[in-house]
Amino acid sequence: MGMQVGGDKGGVRNEPNVVPMIDIMLVLLIIFMIVTPVITAGFTAEMPMGRNVDKRAEDAADVVLGMD
């Protein structure tokens, strides 16, 4: 097989196997990439019209807050 470097021969390795987790994350990413445009394309919202709404003055002064 392969050449082994180091003193530990045939010991138990404490490394978690992350390959299945990466596979699942990639599948979920692909699913979300496919489903998101379908959901947003079918979504339409009608904004309610307000009653007795005063027009806001266009020349209103902006308030700027600062921190010392």
C-alpha cells in the first residue's frame, strides 16, 4: 500500500469524516438554488392604500446623529 511516515502505526484516528456532511450541504444548496426562483416568481403582494395620509414635505431637513 502506501508508505507511512511517523511513529504511530495502525492507531485509531480521531478525525471526523466530514465528506458526507459536505455532500448533504451541496445537495441542499442545489435544492435551494432551484426552488428559490420558483417561489419568488409566484409571489405577488398588493400594498394597502392608506386613508387620510398627510403628504410628507419634500424639503424636510434631515437629522444626522453623531457619536463623540
